[in-house]
Amino acid sequence: MASPLADEECVACTSEDEPLTETAYEEYLDELNQNVWEVVREHHLEGRYAFDDFRDALEFTYEIGELAEEEWHHPDIHLKWGEVRIEMWTHKIDGLHKTDFVMAARMDRIYDDYRPE
């Protein structure tokens, strides 16, 4: 089940915002799918979603792309058979912003429809 974080608004940051510190992002990270997401070098989120086949991974990738366009927040998406890997951070501040975690929670919610049995 997706986190309530998925229902929060994606708020664009400004260049005056600072990247989140580990203390600040820990509570957001705890709300994400722990089997998928990790913070890498305190700079970006990386998620790995598993699928039973290429078709589901492709369809999930398409849905993530639509979400990214809707929110104008575009992750790096790596698609291969049985896996979609996501890298995400806020480029404007070259680090993590709450919006990155909101997007990740929304991806987790989308993944609920594809999760292998």
C-alpha cells in the first residue's frame, strides 16, 4: 500500500532551497517501499522495481513517464527485462528535495498494480 506521501502536492523548489540533509530526508525515506528505494551518496534516490516480464516493466515505465510529464519532474529511467531502475534528484539544487520523495511514493503506488505475485 502506498504512503500518504503520494497524496501530497509536488511543490517546485527554487534555487534558494537547500538540498535535504540526511536527518531531514530520513522520515520521507521511511515512507517509501523499503525493498525498492535507497539514497545514494546523500545526493539522489535510486529505486529498483522488479517485474515478471518485459511487457509489465515497459507499461510501468510509460506510466512513470506520464507522471513525470504531469509534474514536470523527470527522473532517469532505465528499462530492462524484469526491472526498471529509477534515479531521481532535483537538478536545480543538485540534491534531494521533498518533491523527489513525493514522486517516489507515487511511483510506489503505480507499482502496486504491477507487483509480481
